[in-house]
Amino acid sequence: MKKAQVVILAGGFGTRMSEQFPSVPKPMIPVNSKPILEHIVDECRKYGLLDILIVLHFGAERIKQHFGDGHRFGVALSYYIEEEPLGTGGALIAVQHLVASTYIVLYADVYCDVDFFSLMQFHHTSDSDVSIVIHPNSHPHDSDLVVLNESNRIIDISPHPHKNQRELKNLVNAAMYIFNKSVLKDFKINLKKFDIAQDLFSRLLEMDKYISGYRTVEYLKDMGTPERLASVEIDVKNGLDQSRSIRVKRRAIFLDRDGTINKANGFIKSSDQLELIKGSAHAIKKINKSKYLAICVTNQPVLARGDCDYKMLEKIHNKLEFLLGLQGSYLDKLYFCPHHPDTGFAGEVIELKKECDCRKPKPGMFLEAKSDLNIDLSESWMIGDRTADLAATKYFDGFNALVLTGDGGLDGKYPTRPNLVANNLDDAVNFITGPFENHRLFAKKLCSQLGSKKYIFIGGLVRSGKTTFASLLKSFLCKTGKSAHIIELDQFLLSTRKEEDQLFERYDLESLNTLVDSCQEKLAFKYHDFGFDHVLNEKIDYGVSTVSSEDVIIFEGIISLKLMEQLDIPNISVFVNAHESNRYEWFYDKYKNKSLSNAIVLKLWNQRKSEESETIFEDFAFVSLLFNNEASPK
């Protein structure tokens, strides 16, 4: 008989699942109608790991009857049946005479989609005695946490309950290992029944054995409770397990730190200063449940300035992970830039005072993530509160969102038109994981009908999502190879306008007509690109833009469709429609910071609605396309 390449520990009673699955051995509990153990066997076969030993106790005969010798599953199965439970560690010692020189250990209650080839390659390259698969998870408080050194060597394991969890990274033992058989030769422990994680590894560390940590963002989840089983089943149905596979290009939501996840309390120099923004952990939890990875990318000039050292920064980030974990969320990875180009600070670190390729808006951290995690940057988002966060996406053709927490884009250092403006991280994530896909599908439909048309007019009622749709449409057009320009008609709003003014009285129509004439008369021209900040009620200068003869021009604004009627040019027109309750919510958001009472805001809303609705809806019947935007910020 061949020695086992894989040992599957499947002797558990499944006590926590007994009410839902009475008398069913834990390995036979179905995940979407397929026993979890059958899924694990299929994963082994996928990677050519065909010689599998299954350790059994409770329900052994039922399991053996289902799997037999493994022939119908394309593998060769053998069994070791414990007469009495020895614990995972005791079981592993008991089967040493049946295993190959190097073998993988799996648990029969962990649903996984892991590239075993990459795991085995890591183990052999690291030349370690044991490799432990580790990852962040949503419940680090009741998980075993590992401590790594710079070489990915595990130097400590903290079993739960943890004495100092706020000082530990969210790096969880994922219950998947590779062992060299030699490491357990003549292994002695004064316990008959003992655990791999809590007993065996601590003893091996005492013996100075080389244990490496294989960090991954692939899908590994314990399904050993009714709640966790339900979560795994939903994930698998939604394809979440496959979206995190190393075999596919992954999508990420990159997150700035200060002002986006945590409060921007100046330069954060100690962990005591770190405080989450309300709702940010909830937002990251939504990313964790989506097909996106949650990756933090943060400029940390405090290192170059000498305000804190690497050890303190690690404590700050460990506290961040601890606070997120308390609310059931986690970061898949965190990258930071330690550099700062300006000098003249007391205590500055000279070797870190330099221009670099990793400080946002430079793309270094994003490119590192792409290399480490196989990220498709063009399908990824960056969310931040500063213009450097937004400007970074121009280097990799991704999408960006500005949140109005922290600096709210008021730094003005790298003026960049955002694809999305959201009140906070939670609103931004809600859009990306929800309505964004509808925007993508509609934009694809529009692009297929564009042909040689040069002009797109986007109109609709107040606060219906026109600006967001226009910005995303420009990005989608660019991904098809077409250059596009947005002319935000709100840039022509008069600074002297009053809320009680009629619709067209609010605009500088003379300047608008001059720009429109340029669009009609010249195949190529330059124009000054302005946006409009509805929070500050002022223009945003995006600089000079050059339009070529092949470029597409997008006119966006409430009066866009009225403007279209005056121009005899081939075009596509879009009416963006949104539910009135959503529009009122976004209208209210705009005015809530202007110290106006609810009654005054409601009065303004009713006035605007009665005045604009009739005028704007006159255009409804004449547009090329209707986009029903039922849930979209701004």
C-alpha cells in the first residue's frame, strides 16, 4: 500500500451540529447537498493528491460505506479507526507509520478552495519542518493566532482565549498543515489525548523546530456550527470561494486608512490614538462577504518624520485589526509606505526622506498587491478621503471613490474627478457591492449603441445619480479604447444664484453656449475642465483638457437634455431616474451641513421638485435610453 500524501482528520462527533443533523457524522454533513468530506476528497484529486488516509471514530462504518476504497471518486482511500478519541495530535502520531515523507493534514469540517501546488512549493522552498496555512478571519477572538518573524517563521502561537489580542495580528491558524514525517520521529509528550494546534505546535516550538506560516487569502472556512455552515453555503452559492482562488484574477477594494477606516486624529503616533470611524468595520465586513478583497494602502510619513518607529506602527496596525475583529471584519492585507520627501523635521529618519514609487498617488503599493495576490487592478476600486487616493487609480485604470469623512477631498493636492462621492466608507461599499454592477451593464449597452456618435447627454431630476453614472461611463468607455470627456453643466451655476430662482436663472448660459459652440465648430480643441462640489458649493478645477476629433464628449446635468434639443448633432441621450425617497435622502445629505432645519430642507425640496419635475420630465419621451438608478449615492 502506498504511503498517504494526505491525512484527513474526520473522527469528530459534530456535537454542535447534532440538533440540525442528528446521528450524522460531522464529515457527512452536507454543504449544498454534498458531504463536506466529499468536497475535500475532490479538492485533493484536483491536485493529484490521490493517496489519502482518513482518520475515523464516530460514524466510521457509515463513512466507509459511502466512500469505499475511493475508486468512484478517482482516489485511493485508506482508513485508520480510533478505538477511543486521541485528539487531533494523538491521531496524527498514531498514523505516522502510514504516511509519506511529506504529507498534508486537513480537517473534515473546513471547507476550502486552496491551491495545494502553491502550498507544497512554499513548504519545500522554505525548507521548514512544518508549514501552517494562516489567514485573517472574522472571529480572531476565538481562534488560535500565530506570530511571525520577517522570514514567515512562526515564533509563537497564542491559543484562545488571548491575553493580549489587541497586540496580535489577525493571523489565524486555518487548520491546514504540511508536515515532514521526520519532525515527529521519536516525538514524546506526556498526554494520551492532545490537540495539534494547542499542544503539538507549542511542544515543537519548544524543541526549536522550524514552523513556517503560509499566508493566503484563499477560501478556508470552518463549517462546524449551524451559523457557519449557513454562511459557507451562501458563499459557495454566490461563487465567493472561486473568486478568492489563486487560479483567477481577483478584484480588490483598496482602502485608505486615516480618515477612511479610522478617525484622522492628526498624525497617529501611538495605538492609543487609533479610533474607528463609526460604520467602517461594518463596511469592511460587507467587503469580506463580497467577491472583493479588502486591502488597506496607507502613506505613513510618521516613520520618515521620526514620530514613531516600525514597532509602534505595528502596534497601531495590530490594534486596527483587533478593533475590526471585534465587529466581525478583517483586512486581507495591509501595505504602507514609510517615506516622505520633505526634510526639516526634528528626529527625521534620513534614509526614509526620499521620493519613492510607493507613496500615493504613486502606484507602488498597488503593484505590490497585484504581484502578491494576483489582483486585476483595472477591475478594482480605491476608496479614500484625499485626492492622492483618487489620483493613484490613473496609473492602473481602476475605479475610485471619495468619502466625505476625514479630509473629504479638501486637500486639493491632486484634483481628480471621482467615480463616486459617498458620505462614508459604508455608503461607498454599499454602492460598489450593489448598484455598481447595474451601472456596468447599462454602460455596456450604451457603448454597444454608440457607434460613431460623439456626444452623450445625461440628464434627469435633482440628486438622481447623474454625476456618478457619467463618471463611471467615462471609465467604461476608456476601457473599450475610447477617450471621453465630461462637461459638468453644474460648473455654470451662478455663484449669485438663489434657491428660489427658476431653473435656468441659476446658470451662466452665455458661458455655457460659448463652450457648446466650440464643441460643434471644432473637431479638436482645448477647454478648461471644471467640476462642481455640491458640499462646498464651488467649482473644482481639474485643469486643461484636450479634445481630439475621435473623442466622446459627455454632457451631464439637470439641463443637459434641454441643451441637447438646441443642438443638431448625432447623439445618445440618457435619462437617469431614481426613486423619490432616495433622491430626497441624497438631497437632505447635501443640505444637512448647512445648519438648516428639517422643515427648511423639506420646503426647498418641495420647491425644487415642483419646479423641475415638469420641466425635466418633458424630455423623458425623447431620450434614447432610460437608466433606472434605484440605489446610488449622489
